Amino acid sequence: MADKNNSNSSKLWTGRFNAPTDSFVEAFTASVDFDQRMYQQDIRGSIAHANMLAQVQVISDSERDLIVQGLTAILEEIKAGDFVWSIPLEDVHMNIESALTKKIGLVGKKLHTGRSRNDQVATDIRLYLRDEIDCIMKELTRLQMALVDLAASQTETIMPGFTHLQTAQPVTFGHHLMAWVENLKRDSERLLDCRKRVNSMPLGAAALAGTSYPIDRVFTAEQLGFDQIAGNSLDAVSDRDFAIEFTSFASILMMHLSRFSEELVLWSSAQFQFIELGDSFCTGSSIMPQKKNPDVPELVRGKSGRIYGHLMALLTLMKSQPLAYNKDNQEDKEPLFDTVDTLKGCLKVYADMIPHINVNKEIMYRAAKKGYSTATDLADYLVRKGIAFRDAHEIVGKAVRLGIESKRDLSELSLVELQQFSDKIAQDVYQILTLEGSVNARQHLGGCAPVQVQQAIEREKQRLKK
Ligand code: ARG
């Protein structure tokens, strides 16, 4: 919490005002309680700006040195928890600037030459988000690695594949896990693409129109590692589409994690028992001693809602703003920060949890045997023997009905019984009615045959190593 002392004298913009700020308005309009999170980026941006001002001789080299030393000392103070944040000083930018002037004297007041808080804040958020994107990318890669590693041990593990949550055709657990890697791969691509637009420098746009000083934006951009320089000063200070884009990426990723969570919850239930989650990732019940609850996937599933909410908040925040900067934009930070925190937490806990999943291969196998999951294979078999697919479908439907009535799987019907539906059926049918035969028959790129899944795993391992 920042210090609440209302003192107009400490403010950096009181020149044209006759009355002090209403104390409630002061607290209402302040952002320092949350934007102090960007102090490192704010100081990094200020140091680059001071270096540039000296480079173009708007300030002297000795003035620059004083400013850089002062800012570096402030950075250390903040890191050490020795910095007192002030609400009358409104935000992270004016808190640091005012501390600088207190520390190094009047030279501190030169730092803001050719700059405005409007391009300053737009730069800070982009630097902040770029740093966080790099952390998120690492966690996203770690999660994919964990899934690929688990998949590598499950390429022969047969499970029922579902459509409509009804048993459809046998697949392998390895193949199923690789489906999740596939969608997380697209999420990584989206994040990388978003990073390109985040990494564009607004600094130099000043309040909205640019500045009359002979600034060198290329110099500043190089110092800060920006790949691009915002091409229009009005746009540079006003748009937060990069934050919306990031939150869109985050929403899609959370949607994926939420679907995955739903499966983990189902699979770990007493009804499925396909997997068991590690004890350290579950909790018990205070009343039912037998319970082991999948809290982690449930919470991740639940947290998707809050990220979608942040996306809506940012879209709505932006939608009616005329050019250029408006104070509305101060509202971009809390949704963005919470999106970053939530996402990092969800990715971390998932990457940690995946290696602790125990797989019940036998139960999965038994489940795949129920539900006539090889019925399509029988139809394909008949097609290979010259029967049209629609007729084959009808024949197999009848065989399935006999199976249901006599409570047997297709592979448990005798040859004589099967032949009453089609005389094309011969002894070799039993090879294709097995789960292994069915899975192995899917021999093509993207299919569930173990060899294909091993190749997919190899491809993804190579990609993730880069
Ligand atoms: N705290 C403000 C924000 O987050 C900084 C920019 C303020 N600019 C201004 N003209 N009032 O947007």
C-alpha cells in the first residue's frame, strides 16, 4: 500500500491548478498500488531515454551519468523493499521521477524532456509483457515436454476413443496425449506471433504528437531490444490491442487447458479409473474419508472463466475511445497482470503434475473392449471384400445388435453367427476385430498406429528442443 498523504506540493503537474485535488479523487485516479509492478521496466525505459537524450546532446554526458546513477540506486531501493510509494504521486512513473529529483537534485527534472507519461506507460507495459511472454513461453514448452514424455511411454496403451463421449474407436493413450501437444503447439505459435506486435516501441510519441527535440528513436529502440518502432505517434500512445491480443491467446490456451482438465477429472473418477493423479496434486474431503479430489484440474478449468472475463474487459475498455490517449487505458493493467499471473500458475502446476499421472492400462484396455469400438473396422473389412460401405454399415449394425442382445463383443461372436449377416465374412475377420489390429491399421501421418505416434513424438521433441 502506498502512503496516502495528500500533498499537492509534491505533485509534478500543479502549475495551472488553484485548488488541491480532492482526497478521494486522488486515491480514485491513482494507479501506483498496481502499476508499481512495472518499476523495473519503467527504470529500464528511463535509462534508455536518458542515454538517448545525451546521445543527441539534449542533456550533457555528466547529467546523463547522474540520472543513470540515481535511477540505478532507486531500482536497488525498490528491490530491497526500502522505497515508499506515494498516492499523491499517482503512478509508478511520477513516484520514480520524483524520487530521482530528491536524490540527485534539479538534474532529475530533465529526464522527462521529450517524453510524456503517455508514451512512457505504453513502453513500460510492452516491456513488461515482453518479459512475461518469455517466461510463459518457457512454461508452455515445459508442459508440452511433459506431455510428450508421458506419451512416449503410452504409444501401445489402448484406450477407447470417444465422440459424443460414447465409445467410438480404439486409440492409444499416447495418441490422445499428443492431441493435447498439438493444440498447445498452436498456442505457442500464437504467443510468438503476438510477441512481434508487443515488441514495438512507442517511446518518442510523447503525449500524442511526437516531440520537437531531435530525438533518435532508433538509438532508444536498440537499447531496449525493440524490433520495431511505432510508426504513428497517435496510435503509439493510444492502442492496447497488443494486450487484447495477448489476452485472446491466453483465453484460447485456457480453453484448451480447461478441456484437458475436464478429461483428467473424468478419467480419475471411480467410474472411469483410467488414471490416478499424484497425491501431491489432489486434496481430501473434510467429511468423506475416501475422497481424493482432482482440485488442480478443477481449478484450472474454473480459472478459464476469469481469463475470458479479462479479455472482455479489455475489449470493452478500448471500444469507444477516441484517439489518442485516454485515462481509460489505466484500466488495462489489472486485467493484464491477472491474466499473466493466472496463466503462469496454471501452466506451472500442469507441467509439474503431468509426470505424476499414473496410467491404468488394463482398465483402459477393458473399456476399449466395451462399446463395439471395432465396428467400423468390420465395415471396412467388408468393403475390402467388395461390399459398398452403406451396405457394410447395415450388416455390421445387425451384428452389433446381436452382440448387445447376447451381451458379447463382436470378436466373441462365432464365425457362423457372423456369416448369417454376410457370407463374405471369413476366419481372417478376427484379426481386424482385435483392438490391436484396429489401432495398427491406422498407418498414416496423424493416425493412431503406434509407429505413427512414435514419429509424431519424435517430430515434436525436435521442435521443442529448438
Ligand atoms: N497511470 C497512467 C496510465 O496507466 C499513466 C499515464 C497517465 N497519463 C496522463 N496523461 N494522465 O495510463
